[in-house]
Amino acid sequence: MELLSLIESDEFRLWGAQVIVLFFLLGGVTLLAVGMGLIVNSDKSLQMFSKMNRWVSFRRATKPLEVMRDTRQAVQDYRYWLAAIFVFGGVFALYGLLTQFEAASIIYVLGLDFLKTDAALWLVDSARWVLIVGNLLGIVVGIMLAFFPAALVALEASGSRWTSHRKAGHGADTMRVTTLDTWVAAQPRVAGGIIAVFALVLIVTFGLMLPKVW
């Protein structure tokens, strides 16, 4: 509620307008510098752009995340401890959800009182039942882990499928130079002139707006 009041306040709107005007004004100045650089000294400008353009491979950066790691042996070594955590944790959570749950308090703590009462109660109660079902499943998994480990392993094997995002996205990480980049490199002074014109439009437009918001 306080966040909504802050967003709807005149001070916040004025601050947002000031940020937008300064952003586009500084952007216009930057574009003007780029455009003039392409017009006055195309070679050095293109060399600077080339140095600034660094291609970062997302596939290489995320490769360690795609390595398959088998934790089944570790789970089996400590299965009784893990089973106890699942069962006692689930029982404790269920006790709280079934006997100590107060929807009004949850609505107040989460700041959902800006919603209609029926909508807030429905949302909180839905989350409660999702947690109840999840904890019941956790208890079942804990019991299976302690007394029926083979059945749990078979169930896990039937549902486990390894999917590599790197293979699925193969080719999407390939660097592609657009036609616009090629055209700017071929006609730097023309491109600089166009950029400078747009930059002047931004500077004049938002420069005239600056005294109104400051």
C-alpha cells in the first residue's frame, strides 16, 4: 500500500519525469558526439567502435552449469538423515498451515490489503493449499527414501530427463553482423550525419522540457 502511494505521489512522478528528460538529453549529447566523430574522423571512430565491441559467448560462460552431476550416491549415503528432514519438516509445516494459519495476518504482512478482500483471501488460501500439497509430497518422499529407496530411485529414473540448453540453443550464440553495421562501416560520414540530426532533435526537444521539470 505504501509503495502504491509513493508511486502515485506528485513527487515521484516529478522525479520520474526528471530522470526521463535527463536520460534522453544525455543520450542526445552522446549520439551527437558519435555522429560528429563519424563525420570528422571516420577511421578512428570505427576503430574505437571495433575495440568496444566485444563478443561474449553465452555458451562458454554457462558451460559449467550444463555439466551433469549425479547426486544419487550422496543421497543414498545420507538417506536416513534426509528422510528425517523431509518428514519432520513436512509435519512441522503442515501443523502450522492447518492449525496456526491466519489469512488476515498473511495479507497484512505481504501488503496484499490493496486488493479486494475476496481476491486477497483467494490468493492467500490458494498459496496455503499449494504448500500443504507440497509438504504432503515431501513427507511421502521422505518415507520412500527411508523405507523404499529402490522404488524412489525407479520413480526418479522414470521422471528424470537431462536437457542441455547449450544443445537446444546451438547456433543462437553465433555472432551476426547486421546490415546496418555493414552500411555504417561502408558509409560512415552519411551515417554520422543522420545520427547527428537525430541527436539534435533529441537535444532540442528534451532541452526545452528541462526547465519545465526542474
